[in-house]
Amino acid sequence: MDLSDLISAFSNKGLTAQEMVALSGSHTIGQAGCATFRDRIYNDTTMDSNLATSLKSNCPTSGGDANLSPLDATTPLIFDNGYFKNLVKNKGLLHSDQQLFAGGSTDSLVTDYSTSLSTFYADFAAAIVKMGNLGPLTGNNGQIRTNCRKIN
């Protein structure tokens, strides 16, 4: 997804671009499977070349789809603004993450969060509360997925 697709998807749920960026900061913890970032490390020339090279040992061109890498390689176990610092250095693991800092309308938010932990924390807290208050789909309007990555 490019930035406009991301903004549209979040907007469809009632969330602003700022809230989207703040919520994306949750990627400061967690991991992603090789299949979700393989194309980025082998074909995306905007990714930091040293990071791409280091990831290739755990994510070969074929196979290893479930091999995991941290979304934030610098502080993967700490909920901080390291994710945003990585984006500024073109070290976003996922293509969709790096879109937040790629010359678009959200660059200034990423820069702000990368330099101000307190701003990130405040905006994240407000956005996560708002997201938590969104009404879930119920009955025939929704489903509990058996696999989070695809519709049943």
C-alpha cells in the first residue's frame, strides 16, 4: 500500500492520518514474517542497504516465509520511538511502514515522533483510546478470523 491507500484505509475507520502514524508506532515492538518484507529487502532500493543485507541471511529469496525479524531492529523489546528513528534512516522493515516517511504528507509527523518521545506517547495514547472505542462488527456483519492474514 502506498501512503494515500493507508490514509484512506484508516480514514474509512474514522481515524486521521496523524492517528494512523501514531498507531503505526506500535511497530516499535513485534516481528514480521519474511514473506511480508522479502520484496522490500531484495527489490526496494530505498531501503538502507546495510539493513537489507543483514536481513537477507534470515530471509532467502525463496523459502523461510515464516522466519521472523523485528519490526524495530534497534530496540525491539522497548516501546519507544525507535521505530520512527528507523523510518527517518530508511530502515523501515515493511514497505507500508516506510511509506510514512517517503516524501509525503506524514514525513513531519514521523520526524516529530522520532525526536520527541513524549509527543509520540501522548498522541499514541489518544489514538489507541479512539481506536478502542470504534464499534466492532457483530452478527453477520463481521467474523472472527481463523487466520489473521486472510478473510475466512
